[in-house]
Amino acid sequence: MLKGSGGTKEDITDAGVPCVRYGDIYTTHGLFIETARSHVSLDRSRDYTRLAYGDVLFAASGEKLEEIGKSAVNLMKGSACCGGDLILLRPHETNSSRFLGYACDSTTSILQKASMGRGTTVKHIYPDELRNLVLFMPPFGERAAIADFLDREVAKIDALVAEQERLIELLKEKRQAVISHAVTKGLNPNAPMKDSGIEWLGQIPAHWTLTKANAVTTFLTSGPRGWSERVGDSGALFIQSGDLNDSLGVEFGSANRVLVGSDAEAARTRLQDGDVVVCITGAKTGNVAVCVVVPEESYVNQHVCLLRPSPAMNPVFFAASLKSSSGQTYFDLAQYGLKQGLSLQNVKDAPTLVPPRAEQDAIVESIARWSRDFDALELAAGTSIGLMAERRAALISAAVTGQIDVRPESQRTAA
């Protein structure tokens, strides 16, 4: 057992020697590594640890104790290597590789590895500790039978999980389509329509007004610069782009905190009930949320735009309109080409539909009702996934610890 070594992310190329990196264990591979996501040049690969078929790779660090030492077995038959922050176990023989893939990351092994983890913010595990990992090793001939059994049964469970995951994606798409239709076409299918004059928006109810976001807000700004050094464990909530969820909400409970002074920046960027926020830079650019109720003193950071709707706008309707398919199309077009992110002017110019306030309120009530229905369906699918994951883990642990006899009937009778 040894610690892997390697270079940096700058070594990654589109082709070359397949290379397993520390992060790939968590994000790309399951129990087995059959193809590599990353490659390094032949010349740079000489500075990396060479892999052999059947090697077991353990992640040497992680954020949670239950994740520490997550493992995967290398099943690539050609030349390959691995980078640093990985621990490599090379078995005496390779015929038990698939069995080890299941055994080293079974619930029994996960609990052992968690007890070996060290550290506070980042957890670490070391080769000297992993050498004490206890595995139940059945007779040589039974290992392949156990692996074959688990291959079949785990594949069935994984297929069912994939179906539920696809269902959740379809529900999300349906939710977006239903809400987008409501905030751009209204609830009355027989309402007279007119051309919006915008190709990707199409027709809109004849009695609705089309304007820009700036015309229906009393205040619009972005967060302060230079506050990053004030972020810590105390102070007011500091809302960042990652705190905007995908359901028009803000995750106040998991937000960072920031020490706030009494300057004009603080007064300008403090959130109020009913404010709408838009992510203007980063991977979530264009994401929208509404602060229906701000639970405590909160501020936005520089990557978030704050919009304060006028009394003519229902904040939830306003946010749903910006989050709709047409609103997202506008934000995508505003970033077309080499331009990354949205400027405040882009947000100000966002096409905004304004129905009568009473109609907005009715649409928001319908959105709430639909959302409850979709939430219930997604929760049911998520619960099924969780139960199947538990079943999968229990099945693997039972098989690799001998609690399930997978031998042919003739062998069981003879025993």
C-alpha cells in the first residue's frame, strides 16, 4: 500500500495516458474504474504513480468522515496512472478485483474508514491506518461468484434508480413548462392575445403590458465588493449565488455570515421582504429567487443583483417571470459570444410582462398549488431512490460478509 504522487491540473490533456485523479473518485467513478476521465502526456505521466489492473484506489481526503477513503478498483487493462491524494492498494492477485471493489466500499468498510479519519474541516486518512482495514475474504472460488451475483443485483437496482432520477428530471421540466406558460400566457386559455414583438416570447394576453424590469422596480443594485475578507462564522447572513436554489427560493439556513459596518454599502445591499435576487456571474448566472420573508439581517454579495419590485408587481410573479423559459432565454442572449455574466443594465433591460395585480396574485396562487403537487411527486421519487440506495448498500454488505450464500445449490447441499 502506498501514497499516489502526481502533478497538477495543468497537466491534464485531451489525450495521452489515462489518469485517475483524486476528485474523480468522488465525481466520476462508482466502485470500478473502466475508463479515465482525465489524461496526461506520456512525458508527464512519468511523474505520476503507475496503475496496474486490479489496484484499489482510496481517496485520501474528503469533507465528511462517511466519505473518507472512498474507493474504486482499476479495471483498465492498458497503461494508466494516478495523481496525488490517493492511496493505492495492490493485491497479490487480480482475480479478486471485482470482489474487492464491492468489499472495500461496503457499509462495513465505510464505518471502519470513518473511524480512521483525522482532521476538522478536511478529513484525512493515511496508508498506515488503511492497512488495518478488515475485509472478509471467502475462499478464492467464491469471490467471483459473489461479484457475479452483485453485478446482476446491483445493476437491477441501479436501473430502477435511473428510472426515478429520470422521473425527477421530467417533473422539473414539466414544472418549469407549466409555470413559464402561466407567467407568459396567463390562466385563461380563451383570453385575446397580441404579438409581443419579441420572437422568443411570442404572443401574450392583449390586456398585459410589456415593459422592462427597471420600470417595475423601485431599487436595483448589486452587492458590495471587498467584503470577502469579512466573511466568517458570525455576523449577518451573506447571500451568494450558490444560496439561490432552483425553486425560486433562497437557502438562508446554509448561507455564510459577514461582519457588516455602518457604511452606505451596508444600507444599499441589505435585503428586505419581497426582494428578488438574480445571479449575475458564475455557473448559476441567470438563476432567480425571491426573498418572500428575510429571516434575519441579510445582505447580497457582488455576484448577486437585488431588485425591489414596485407595488404593482407581486414579487413571486416577478421572480417567476424572470425564471421562466423566456426570461432565461433573454439572460442567455445577453451573454452571447465572449461575454460572461450579466451587467446591471442587462437586468434592468429584461423584458417584463405586467398583468393586472389581481391576476398576478391569482397566478401566484396557482403556482403555489402546482408546486406543492410537483414537490410531493419529487419527494416520493426521492424517497424511492433513498430506499433503493439503502437496499443496495445492505445487499453489498451482506454478500461480502457471507450473510448471503450465493453458491450454486449443489455446493450448498454438499457443504
